[in-house]
Amino acid sequence: MSTLVFIGLGNPGSDYADTRHNIGWMVIDAFASKHNATWTSPSGLFMHAMCRIARREVHLVKPMTYMNESGKAAKRILGQLHATPSQCVVIVDEYNFPVGRVHLRPQGSDGGHNGLASMIKELGTEAFWRLRCGIDRRFGPGGMADYVLGPFEPQECGTRDEMITKAVAALEDVIKLGPERAQSIINKG
């Protein structure tokens, strides 16, 4: 597996830029910045950047379809790259984890996440890696949408920024070690 595809889930537009739901974009932007990868817009469906790390070709993707249609962008880019879902790591928000926690998982259900539901539907499989980034769960019945589309609280921003750094390091571990070996390191932290 020489090619890796990292897909950060989020919503386009300044209204969503700093929301909890956009942590996938925050991580992929930080990764791109660290590795001097330049974003291009080869399709209305997604933004794309590419870099080479440890002799591996790494493609970075930000779907521009809004969260609930993310799978359409993933299907298009994987087709163009002749890559399989198993070569893909999706960076996604996870409200079942506290802010700061990062966890790598090889597959699973969508867990009620519209972006993952779209990925599973369009790719026809649950077998793709997910790097889940904690956004906490401080909402009551019926309050999830407003919560995930809201910003991090000021007192959370330091922990959020540390989590972004940790997630970038986790993606680097995936590149250098492969996702299976990286998983045990990432999930300990």
C-alpha cells in the first residue's frame, strides 16, 4: 500500500470554520501546512493536496459537498487515484470522546454521524480507517445538531489545539508504520 488518502470531514464556508463538526478540516489543514502541501480545487466536489513522506504518496482531501454528502467526494477521488477504501483514513469528530482524545479505528458503523453514513453508502463498505477526534458531549435530547455546529468554548481551545497536533502526529505514524501498527500507539495516548 504505497498510496494513502487522508480525508478530513467538514463543512465549507466561514460559518462552519471553527465548529466542532469541522475538526477533520482543522486537522487536515494543519497536516497540509506542516508538510508544505498546497491545496488545489480539481473538482467542485473536493479540495486536494499531495505530499510525499517516507517514500509514500499521501493525498489530502477536503470534501466541499457539506458533511452529509462527503462520500460522493471520497468515491470520486478514490476512483481517480485507483485507491481502495482500505487505503483511506477519514478524520472525523467524535462526541463520545472528550476534547483532546484521538482514536484510530479500522471500520465500524456510522455511529449516527452523517459524514460517515455518506462515506459508507457511497463506498459500499464500512472498511475504511477513521481517526476520531473528541469534541465532547455536552448537549441534551435534540441538541446534537446545534452543538456540533457550534464553536469550541474558549476554555477548550488549548486542548483542541493540542488534539490537532496529536492527530497530525497520528497521521504521520500511519504513514511511517502503517495503520495497524500505528493504531496501538495512537490509542494508548
